[in-house]
Amino acid sequence: MPPAQAYANISFFQPPAFLMIGIPGMEALHGWISIPFSSMYTVALTGNCLILLAVRRMPSLHQPMYYFLSMLALTDVGLTLSTLPTTLAVLWFDRRLIGFNACLVQMFFLHSCSVVESSVLLAMSFDRFVAISNPLRYAAVLTNNVIIRIGLAVVARAALSLFPVPFLLKRLNFCPDKILLSHSFCFHADVMKQACADITVNILYGLYVVLSTVGVDSLLIVLSYTVILHMVMGLASPRERLRALNTCVSHILAVLVFYIPVIGVSMIHRFGRHLPHIVHALVAYVYLVVPPVLNPVIYSVKSKPIREAMLRVLKRRGHG
């Protein structure tokens, strides 16, 4: 009996594995494409690990602002590691299969890291708000205990928001002939489209997660910077205004680097179904790979204390 007929008699089916693709239509060039991807992953891991080491080893960086930056760097490491194994396996070795349960685990960690990153960026905007609105009480408001609680709340929020997602997918009946994913990793919107069942609940819950996390965070960040700008414009000295705004530049750039690709991915999945598969793939790669690469670059260029601390870590490594 042909496989399709055999599966037709099964009332409930889940594929043992999904088939991933790298860059659609460019499979013959995967060897060359792997070079920039490998370079970006190397820069992301090296840069973010350097930030973590710099903040840990330099007492001068034991301040709320840099603790939040460490959270961002750690999240970027997690986001990078969640896609690196399958992406490089596809590009280097053409290993395209990923087990069903392994796919759900990767999807959970990938989206959890994205929610954590959004939450950390919100916490960093609160840090800038406190630093500018009440600089004398900055250290008293953002104590180590408060920062630890914020960090735990960020992780708990992401885990609780994403926890139901794999189970909502496991209840679905999948089609035996629909196992080809659009990326070299497991994306929620991509996986649920492989189901031969009503996915309304999955769509609605996915929308709820996006709106209640990234959506709320982005609105609160805009609100916080509206208040910050109002306070800065109230400062008498132009020099003080410039100095206050300059402390926010790195964070504003990090926010833009994260949220612009998020908006792009959301728009593509909602309204760009007619677009070529390569557009979907490239936008998803920008969303997941670019922020972890650019964040260390932004902070090392714009923040002199971070740049000097990273250079000291490298010099110590070199002498060691």
C-alpha cells in the first residue's frame, strides 16, 4: 500500500520530522552562503560574551545600566544558539531533517528569547527614565534586589507566555505530505501552517502573545521616551540636554534594531503570502540573526566604558 493511502486510514498523524530549507532557490550556493552566516554567528557570540565578561570583571560597570546590558547580551547569546545548530547544519552539511519534538523545543526557546529581549529593552527604557528623571535616587530605586526581581519577572513572563504554544501544536492533526518548513529553524507561524486542521486557536493565541508582550513593550518604550524627551527639553542648559539624550542613543538604536525586523516579520506573515519564499526567509534571518550581531557593535561604539572594558578583557586574554 502506498504511504499516502496508508496514512489516509490514520485519524491522527504527527510527522516524525520536518524538512528544513536554507535559502529557497539558492540551495546550490549554500556553501558560499554559510560563510557570512558563520561570520555573523561568530561576531554575535564573541561580542556578547565579551560584554558579559567585561561587566562581570570590571567593578566600575557594576551599575544598573550595565546589568541590564548584560541581560540583553545573555539573551542575544540564547537567541543565537537557538538557531545556530540547525542553520549551519543545513548550510554546511545539507542536514535538513529535524524531529517533531526537537522542532517544538527549538521553537519554544527561539520565541522565548525574543520575548525576553523585548522585555529587557523595556526594562532598559525604565532604567533610562529613572536615571534622567531622578538621578539622585537612581541607585536607591534600582538596587541589586530590584534588578534581580526584574530579571526573574522577564524570564517568567516569557516562559509562561510561550509554554502553551508547543502543546497547542501537539494537539493538531498534520498532513503526511506537508512537512517542508520555510526556514532552517522552527518558526511558530511556519509550523502551524503544516497542519491539516483548524488552527484558529493557534493563530489567536499567537496573536495574543505578540500583542501582550512585544506589542505592550513597544508602546511602553515609546511612552517612556515621550516622557524622557519632555523632561530633557525642560532642562535649562543645551549642554545638559545633549548629555542626557546621549545616554539614551545606544538603547534607542538597540530598540530600532530589534523592533523594525519584528514589524517586518509580522507584516510579511500577515499580508505577504504572495511574496516569494526567499523574501520570507531573508526577513526571518534578519529578525533572528542581525540584532545579536549589531547590539555589541552599537554598545562598543557608543559607550566608552563598555568599549574600554571589552578591550581590557581582550588584552588580558592576549597576555594570558
